[in-house]
Amino acid sequence: MNDARIALISATPLAIEPAAAAIRAAFPDGTVWNLLDDRLLADATLEGGISARLAERMDHLIELALAGGADGVLLTCSQYGARAEVRDASADGVAVLSADGPLFAETVARRPSRVLLVASLDSAAADSAERLGAAFASADVATDLRPLVVPAAAQKLPEDRLSEVLVDAVAEVEADYDVIVLAQFSLAAASAALAERFGVPVLDGPSAAARRLAAEIDGRRR
């Protein structure tokens, strides 16, 4: 399992290191293979969403990863997650995961009463809140989902500064919560600091995805 080759398909360089760090932790002897199209997000904005042309572009990147021998594929951009969710797992032969599919599954499995969903962008908060809310509804779990947008975390920051910014923002939230969910890969580095400061589970996409990939690959190799 440890020698797996994991392809990370990214739409922004900011998502690469958090995803790669989680994969390296789960697969110490593995290989991280980065595929980056840094126009995917900008073009989605220009086209008013994920057009058929852009969906096809992401599909080509997934096919490239599979043809190159990837043992698992992770899309690090949540906006393109649907391209992973429509894959045929039996045809692909390996797991192709969306950025936050494993994260949402882990969150729902905890059946929390109150969730604080942290994002750095309004668009990311709205998108994640809608899809996580739908996941809770589908599982018939009643949850109070509170989004928190922290604009200061939208820029590239050193890990200690990112943690400081998010800790300060979360400390201002008056309501109680059972779980903190980080909506973007770029925020994952602050997970440990948030958990230590607030004493609740902090879930992030890269770690959840790495756990899922490890389980999937281990299951195939048995």
C-alpha cells in the first residue's frame, strides 16, 4: 500500500501542498504525481460555471492520470468534484475521489448536532454548505450548519500565520459546535492548531481523502 502512486489533479497551486502532505503521511513510500491546470477556476468564472467544455477538460486529466498508472486519483478542487462522482469505478479500476466527498462522508458519519464550516471565500462557503447540507439531509441527520468566512485566509500564508488567523476568527463565534469542518484544501494546515485550541474534532479534505485512498488501495491489494 505504501508504494502507491497517487495523482493529484489541481486547479490552483494553493491546494497542492496540503493534499501532497496528507498523501505523503498516508503513503510514506508512495509517489505523489501532480497534474495542474491553473486556468480551470478562472475559466469556470468566465463561463459562469463548469461548462461541458471544462468538464471534458477535467475528464481528460483524469484519463491521463489513469493511463499513467495512478493507483488512486484525487481532485483537489471541490468545484470539479462532480467529475469524480460520475466515474465508473469498475471501469476505472482505481478510486477517483472528489475533493470533499470523503470529508463530507466522515462529517455525516459523526452525526453532529452543530457544525462550524470554515472557508476563506464566500463562494466556497456557499458551495460547501449547500452540498454538505444535502449530504446530511440524504442521511436523515438533523444538523445546525453554520458557515464562517475568513477572508484573511484567502491569500497564501505561512502555516503559523494561517493557524493564527483561523483561530482568531473561530474564537469570535458565539454559538457552540461539535465539529469544525475546513471547506478548502488550502486551510488544512490549521487543523491541528484549531483542534488543540477548541477541543473539538477538526476535519479537513486532504486528510479525509488520504484515509479513503489508503482504505481503497489496501482493500484492492488484499
